[in-house]
Amino acid sequence: MEFATQILFFFGAIGVFNSFLVSLYFLINKSLSSFSNKAFGWFLLVLNLRVLKSVFYSFSTEDPIFFLQSGPPFFLLIGPLLFTYIASVVHPAHFLVRHWKIHILFWVLIVAGLQLFLPFPHYVAINKEILLPIINVQWLLYILASGMVLSASFTPFTKATITSKWLLLLVLATLIVWSVFFFASFQYFISGSIAFSLLFYSFSVYFFFHKKSASAIFKRSNKNKPTIDNQEVDRLIDQLKTLMETEKPYTNPDLKSAHIAQRLSLSTHELSRLINEHLDKTFTDFINEYRVEEAKHLITVNSRYTLEAIGNQSGFNSKSAFYKAFKKFHGTTPGKFQA
């Protein structure tokens, strides 16, 4: 290889190597045992394999190479894993998160079926000319779906959190990598690994100098934190649901987690853990779900009220927050539901 080619190969390969180590770190580190962290580790690993293939395609002179002969089917896992990670952070109660095993297994079975019935060495043309474009479309659709789920988590006039900013940058970075692979001609295929390496090192440098941000995004589990036995968890959840159904504190637009925690004789941290870990929801989503159900009830029995009045009675402090939450949890707008 010429010197310039060697530099490109080195830069592309070293990015792949380091990102591979990072993905393993997320997958095997027990302090990063949350589902979202593991989902990110699997996503980074599979994307890393996609980039590694571009390096082999660009510089390998040996034919055949087993890794290349495996073909493109496993690229089908990149999009679903990205979506699972994004949704697990911003919408843990999402259907595809709660049933992530079925979701991912579905694509794993498709990958296995393609490898079995359309092996790359025997169906090169079909894999490259038909299957790969379909896979690229599937990957793009999952990127767009990830962006839609993420956008639903942004509340108007509310400052975006560091986690939201990171997830947005991750979706955009994945879209950039996809675009390079999709539009670059074969002779410039190495540009995909170069773009990946640049993005990987940009994020790595940022997190190295902003360790607090990294800790806020990739939360570590505390092995020494006290655990609550299942019987106590069930009692607290029943007590919480009874409080919500009988006293309807969610109708107060200024409701804070401290108010609910005090009623249950818990700290705000304990209440947050109870809802996050055992109901798979954030406190905001937990409250807004009750507010949306209250709004649906009011729309049904008090059709003479304006939607804005119904939103206020249900506990929403603005019309935009009401409409956004209603669409998020019911899949349609209050107006269409009323009609």
C-alpha cells in the first residue's frame, strides 16, 4: 500500500478497534448493567462490524475472506438496536422496548434465514443489488423512527437535557454514517470508516473532558444501594396507585415528585427508583399517563367543555403540553379523539 493509503487504513482501522473495545466495555462492565447501557453496547458493536467490513472491502487483497463472505444480512440489526437504545432511554414503556426480545429476535431470525437460503458466496449479485438496498432502507427507516421517538420527548419551552442532546447527536451521527455508506461509490468506500472514526473520536474526546456528562448519560448502578424486597415493592405500588386513583393529585399542574414521595413516606430518590425500575417509566410519564386518562374521561362525559379547559382540569399547565402528552400516550390528538 502507498503511504497515503496506509494512513487511511490506519485511521479507519484504529477507530474500529477502539470502538470495539468501548462496546465490549459496555457489555461486560457490571456497573453499566442497565438495559439502555447494554442496548447501546450491542448497537455500537454491530455498527462497528459494519464499518469493519468497509475497511476490509477497501484494502483487502485476499479473496475470499470469511468475514466478507458472510454478506450484508447482519446489517439488519443496526437500526433495531439503535431504536431500542433510544426508546429505552426516552420512552421505556414503549411497546418495542417492553417486548425487545421479540423485536430483536424477529430480525435475528431474518438474518439467519438469509444466511441459510441466500448465502453470499452463491448469491453475490442478489445480496449486493437487491438485498443491500433493502437493508439500507430498513436502516434509514429505523433512524427516522428513532428521531421521531426522541422528538416526542422534547417539551416546548423546556431546556433540553444533556441526555437528550446526546441522543440527538447519536441519531444524527448514525444518519451521517448511513449517508456516507449509501452514497459513496465503491472506490471511496473507506470514507465510511473515516467518518465513523471522526465521529467516534469526537464523542470520546468530549466525554473524556466532560466526565460528569458521561456519568449523567451512562448511569452506573450502585451495588451498595439498599434493595427493597418484592413484597414491599408491591405494597408501595398499590399504595401509589390508590393515591393516584382516589385523590387525583395529578390534576395539580404544579405537582412535584416530592409531594407524592411525602405521602408515601419515601424520599424523592426512592420514589424515582420505584417508578423507574418497577414501572419502567419516568415520573413525568407516570403522571402524564394519569392526566391523559383523566382528559379522555372528561372528553367523553363533558363534551361541552373546550379542550383547553379539559387539559387544565386534567393537570396540564399548557395546551401544547396537553396535546403532546395526549398524542404520545393515546396515539392521536384530543380533537380527533373528541370527534
